[in-house]
Amino acid sequence: MPLLNQNIAEPEACDQMYESLARLHSNYYKHKYPRPRDTTFSGLSVEEYKLILSTDTLEEFKEMNKGMWKKLQEKFAPKSPEEKHKTWARVLSRPRT
């Protein structure tokens, strides 16, 4: 990418902004003002957040929230379209009592 040869209206303000962004990028304030403990508002650590927000854990929560009937339906439901057609054909071909 070619450098543009342009004049900056306020070079001092630009330098200040650059220095400020560089301090944020380098975690200057994190090192200058260290926390006694790495905690969050909820009291959970970063590792606990990563565990909770992982895809596997979210899937487990979804599974826990399902009712027993829904779980049984999913467990015994045919997986492929051919199996669905066979199941319906079996049901419809049974004699009614």
C-alpha cells in the first residue's frame, strides 16, 4: 500500500492520539494498575466464562431444558427421509382395532 504524502492539520493531536492507542494496545494500564485478583462483575474467572460459553456446554444446557417427551421423540425419531416414509407406511398399513 503506497504511503500518501498528506499534511496533517493538527500533528500534535495526531501524535497524542497515536500514543494513547499505543498504550492501550500494549496493555500499559493493565501493567501500571494491576488487579489484586482477576475477577469480573459476576465473580467468575476468564476460564469459567470460556467453559460456560463453549458450544458443548451450551448444547448441554439446551438438552437439560428439554422436556422428557421431547427427548423421547428425538431419540426414537427416524433420522433419514427414507426412514420417515417407512415409518408412516408401517403406521398406515396397520389394521385398526
